[in-house]
Amino acid sequence: MNSYEEFSKKDKPTDYFIKLSEELSKLNEELNAFNVISESSKINKFPISVKDNLCIKDMETTASSKILKSYIPPFDATVVSKIRGKNNFSFLGKTNMDEFGFGSFGVNSEKCPKNPFNTSYVSGGSSSGSAIATSILKYHISIAESTGGSISTPSAFCGVVGFTPTYGSVSRYGLIDYSNSLDKIGIMARNSNDIRFMYDIIKGKDSYDTTCVDVKCNNENNKTIILIDELIKGINPEIEKSFLELVDNFSKMGYKIKHKSLPFIEKAIASYYIIAMAEASTNLAKYTGFKYGFKNENISEKYNEFFTTSRSNFGKEAKRRLVLGTFVRSASVKDMYYSKALKTRTLLINELSKVLNEGFILSPVMPIKTPKFDEINKFSPLEVYKTDILTIPPNLCGFPHIAFPYKYLNGMPLGAQLITKHWNDYAIIDIVFEWENNFKYNFKYNLGSL
Amino acid sequence: MDNAEFDRLLKICRIHLDKSEYQSIKKDVDEILEYFKILDEVDTSKVVEAFHPIKIPEKTSDDTIQEFNNTEGILKNSKTYRFYVVGPDL
Amino acid sequence: MKIGLEVHVGLPTKTKLFCRCKAYATEPNTAICPICTGLPGAKPMLNKKALELSVDISNALNCTIEKETSFVRKVYFYPDLPKSFQITQKDMPVGHSGTLKINNKVIGIRRIQLEEDPAKILREDNYTLIDYNRSGQPLVEIVTEPDITSEDELRVFMNELKSILYYLGVDVDQDIKADLNISLSDSRVEIKNVTGLKNLIDAAKYEIQRQEKLIKEKQKISQETRSYSEAKLSTISSREKESDEEYGFIFEPDLTTYSLQSIKPKEPVYVSEIAKEYSKKYHVNESQLLEIISFDKTSLKIIQSFAGKYEMKSILNAILSFKRYGKSELKEKFIEKAIKLIEKGSYLDGEVISALEKGKEININNNVVNTDEIDSEIRSIINKNKQLLEDYKTNKKAMNSVIGMVLKKFKTNPRIISERLEYILSNEFKV
């Protein structure tokens, strides 16, 4: 049973939604999960939250960027209208994130989101708020988005299930672009049933997004788990130990375990960041301080200076990616970087498709334990990028993947990730369902319990 | 990357950095570009570019008008003068 | 001298190139949506009709049309460009390596690409006003090789191109825009954004003069971008444009590649070839014929369907008479009646045309006149009274007596005589 059905069957006290709203607002002051919480009068059905890079008509949408402050979209993203069309849901609000999705830990947001299990730990990013909201609300589904791991990572750190579908299966219309050939809208929930339930609502056909492909998803399971040596070798020993216990469990569940070496997979990080930054640097060009969002009042300034002044409102990571992205697509070096990265992606898709035809790739989500805020400061940007090694390959190649909690270590959840071939989305949701038969997810908060 | 090249990039993307940001971002950029050289080893001579992770079939619209019903909602986000959007000087 | 052109042609689609807003609207910011205003989250969707028209044009200009085409983002900052990048084409344009024949010469067509127009921008005292109605209008850019070597060739090329476009259903009389590249020496000077054919030729003329003067004075011509000022009748140095290095083209990842082979192009019409063929075959004036058919589908159709059946001279005479006096559009059945009248020796004046248009029967007998006889009578009267010509210069009524004299001899409509008189006075006596 999905939690929507469970929620519908239960009697709710008359002030249920008011109380929920109050409790959430209060806890949000501590955790910064939401950028906007809807007025309580508008919440009267099953609560859905939406990452703040998805447009909801008439609700401030900023992708956690100062440069989009006070932007009010005049239209709904396609996923939002699909959910609205069901008439069974309320939009609880917009969830916090790394600015424009630029980050792995959630720290590139002005109001830093915090891990609900322990607030001195990061929540993971970039869909930080969606993961936190799902982790603290008893009845909840969040619409998140992943470019390079932005669903898996926060899901793992906050102990929820996070599903990233095949690239193109959910319309991106109304999604504020980070990297158009990588961005995928996905779902976070407290169990696999809710993921499947919401996926059926938001996926499929849209005449507004060229890259949205209406393909029927499969559910092929050959009961084989593949471990890629290069993905396992660099991980934290404590994580490795726990992860091998998980592998044992899958073995007991009847899965064949295969090991494979794929040295080429290490090229994924560079390929990913080059493509992502090149596309991002074109997507961020439109923010110039007069059309929407932040307004530069000095309208009599010459346009070049006016734009440059306005664009100082980007955060530091955004600026870094703008410079790098602009460089890698410059005509004189484009073949070395941008084109090379796209060709490397072709090779990776081919190599990984071969492996995925043999079975599901299983790995931890992050090679490190959930970091504390003071640990993050010691990482250089490149070191941060490299921690994405486990989430980048499926994201770069558009393979569906799902992160799920598999252990609690010193009170913090650990997450693993299953990857499958294009359009075999239901298979990994079902494997997590299978996993849930033997494992009970824990949450620190259960706001709105009935 | 020398400072002149870095300055040129900043100008192209209309970004100004203050002193401390300039130094740290410049250092990061150099380090990251050095790392990107890992792709030099990849033989891509016979490979085509993957502009998308999957094949995207053709989809087009058919030249029939569908008016957007909330043009006021668009204009409300800008400063306007007699229905024109006010922009910076040329 | 080398002249190359980048001609921008607005396509006659109902909707814009990447959204379904009306392509053409007058009240500012009424035909806009999240896509053409570049709102965060909006995505483009290609208008199939625009793609088809660009294939028609590429085919008509003998371009190579590859299997597929795709789009790129061209990034630059200007207040009229909502996304700060233009969706255009680069490595996979709709057409490339084409030709257009003018006179006895071939002008190379380098590439033909489909792209979106930026918004309209009005410059005020110290700010700008932007109207996004134009943003996203479909444009085809036709880039020629620098094969044009004179003003005259430029004019002929543009007329030929416009006529080809007209016959493809792309009527671009007023809003044809072009960038001109002119080099008389090693330096290439680009003149950006000239609107209309007259301005284009004027701009070329003034720029050629300017460069000739510099060469004569042994001064260096700098490689630069200039703009044409209609008011000053000269070209002025303008802001440097970005280069490809800065544009940083990338594949437009919100779109895909589009098949061109499945599009069947419309058959092009080359009026100059038709004019040449018919003038030889039917012994009529080539340039007169070309002028009639360059921008007139109906006339061409009528000429083609009556050629061989009637005298070409009569066909052209009938068409010209209708164009002169007719109040409605040309109709084949009226033209045919008119041709028959002409071939029986009738003279077509305003009254006859109007009667034909109303479907009235014309009594041919009353109307049969041999204008040649009238003409020679007029000539002989004037030649006998040369003073009449002097008088006519100061008093237009001086010739009324001639009409009276001719009328006595030929009992016919005085207006016919008056018209012939006027024609002879201006064409033969040059008064």
C-alpha cells in the first residue's frame, strides 16, 4: 500500500493541516528544508513538496539563488500540472537546494539545510530540502531533481528512498535548467510504493519538452548484482564493511553477485563536469538583472556594466562554473574539452550498457561518511567533485537509479544505489520493494502522524 | 591559465570578482582544468558525440497558434512602461 | 571588388519558431509566452512549418541538403536577447554549398540556416524599451560567397532572390534585412543590419565610394564592422562584434536533430529563365516580361496557360491593360476575353476593362479600331502644325483641337484618341 492510500483511509482531526503546518514551520527554522511554505489555508490534501528549481505558478521560485529573488512564475512546470490534475494533492512548498543545483552537500545555499538526524551534519545536495522534508514528514512525497547525483546523495544522507528515472522519461518543462542534457526530475519518498505511485503520475508525454520521450518502462530482473571494482576500491573502510554486509544480504535474497573491472568509469567525472558546466554557463547567461528575479535599479547604466553588476548576485560556486563552462566551450579549446567530453559520454554509455545488460550495478551512494559542516570546509572544489564518482556514471549516461537506506551507523543512515539499463525503471523500484521486506526504515521525525 | 586569459573569460561571461574571490576561483579553475586533462588519454577518433544520453526522436509543433493566457504574469516580473519592458541603456 | 551578403528573411509562419505565440502582432508584448521571453524553465519546441520553408529555400538555391539538421546556442549579451543566447545553426545548417544564377554568372551560396529573431528594442534617453513580440520570429539566414562584383550584380541578385522567395510563398518586400561584406582591398568591411533593398544598394554604393577614396589617398582600410545611416547616407564605424571564440557555440540540448530527407521541397520558379525562354520563343521584350512576372503568380500562370494559344504580344497587352485599369485581381477568363478583343483589333481602355470585369458583353463591332491608323493620323497632324507642340508646353489644352480633328475621321471613343495622343506626345515628341 502506498502512503497516499493509507493517509486517505485515516480520519484526520479538524485542525490536522493547521497543526502540521505549524510544526513544519517551526522545525524548518532549524533545518532549512523549505524556501517557501504554502499558506496553511491552502494545505488540505496529501502534502507534496517540490524542489525550488521547479516552477509553480504564483509561488516564488528561486532555485535558491539571490539572482532569482522574488521571481513569480506565471506558469506551472509540467510535473506540477500533472500532479495538480489528479486533484488529490496539496503543494506544501518549495524545497531548499544548492544554488541552481550546483553542489553535492547542500552548503551552496544561503540558508544552509541541515541533516534531520543530526544538525551538525550536512543533508547532502543538491536536492537537500526534498530529502529533509521526506525524512521529517510521516506522509510525504517530494519532487526532486538530479543532474549528477542530486537525488541519490541527499536521499542517502537523510535516510529516504530517492529515485532518478531514465533521462527523458519525465518532462523537464518548467525546470530551471542546470544542464539540459543531464537534468532529470525524480522522486523522494519513504518507501518504494510511493515512488512507483508518483512516477506513474509524473512520467510520460509532454508536447512542451522535445527531450521528453514517451516510452513504456520495463521490469526485467535477471537476479544478478554487479559490483564494479573501481567504484568500490576508494570508499571509506567503515562504509565498505557495511556495504559488503548488504551485498551478502542480496546474495541471501537469491541474487547472483558478479565482480567486474571497468577502469574507464573514472573518466566519467571529467566528462560530466565539462558537459554540465558548458551547458550551465549558457543557461545562466539569461540572468541579467531586469527581466525577472533580482532587479538592478540603476537602469541608466550601460548594458554591459549593468549586467556585470547584476550578475555579482551569483554565489561563488555558480561563478566558478560560469568561468569554467565558458572556457571549455570556447572555439579554440572546444575539441579538447566540450566535444571530447561528449564523445567520452558515448563510450561510457556503450560500456555501461553492456554491463547493465548482465545485471544491476550496486554501490554505496557516497564513498565517504556523511560529513559534518566543519569537515566540508576543508574540501577543495575538485575534491568535492570527486566524491560524486558513484553517482555521476548513471547520471551522465541517463541510466535509471535508486538510492535506499540499508543501515544505520552511529545513528546516521547509510544509502546504497542500484543502477539499471535505460527504460528498465520499474525493476529497481521493485528490488527496493523486495529489500523493504527485510529492512525497516527509521526516521527521527514523523510530523503529521495519524 | 594566465591572468589575461582569466580576465577575458570573466568579461565574456559578465562576471566581476573581488580580490579574494579572484585569487581563490583562479586557483580552483587551474586545478580543475588540470584534472580535466584526464580525457586526453581517451581515444575518441571514431566516436560521435552523445548530445543526449538516449536517442531523442524528432518532435515538432504544427504552426497552429496557442496564445499564452497569462502575459500579465510575465510582465509583472519586470519593470514596464506602456507595456514595454524597461531595459538598461545601450 | 568582392561583395558577400548575409540576407535575413522572415518566414510567413503563423506561429513563432520555438513557441506557439502568434508570429506577428502589433500591440507591444501581447504575443508573448514563457518560451519567447526566456523565462527560467521554459523550453523550445521547433515549428515544423518553418523547417519546411527553410528546406524549400535551400532547395531553390541548389544547396546540398544533408540528412539531418540541428541547432546551437550562440551566447552573447544584449538587452534584446531574452536568453542571452540565440538558437541558431552552425555545423549542421539546413542547406549549404548552393548557387544562384544571375545574368550569365553564378553566385555561390555558402549556407542557409534557420534561427530566431531577438526582441525589438527602442532606445530612450538613458534606458531601453523592449517588445518581445518579435522575439522568436522565424528567420532564414542566407549567406553568399563573396562573388558579387558590382552594385548592378547586387541589385540583380537581390531581385532574383526576392522573386524566388516570392514564388515559394515567402514575400519579403519591406522587411528584407542583410549584412553586407565589402572588400576592395585585403580588408573586409562588414555593414550590419541594413533594412530594405533600396538601403542595401545605397549602403553598398557609399561604402564602395568610401573605400575607393581611401585607396586613392593611399590610406589603410581597417577591417571592421560598420552600420549604415539612411539619414546621413553613409556608413559609420560601430561596436565590435564578438567572434566565434566568445560565442562558444554548443549543441542546443533542449532540441534534437531533425530529419531533412523526409521533407519534400516545393518546386522553385526561376522567372528570369522563363522570361529568357519566352522572349526568344515568342519574340517579346525580355525585361518587360520579367517585370510582369517577377512578383506576380497570377500573371505567370495566365501567360503559361495561354502561351501558344494566343499571340504572346496580345497576352501581355491584355495583362498590362488589366493591371492599368482593372479594379479587381487578374482573372483568367476576363484576360482571355480581353485577348480575343485585342486579336480582333479592339483597343482596351478603362471602360472596356471595367465592362469585362462586370461580365458585360462587349459589342466588338463598335469598338474595333485600328490604333495604328489613329496613331499615324495624330503624327501627321502634329507634324504639320509644329506650333502646337510649343503651345502645349504652356497650355495643356492646346492639343484638344487634335482630338477633334482625328474624331472627324474615325468615329470612335474620344478617350482612345486622347490616350494615344498622350502616349505619342510623351514617347515620340518628348513633351
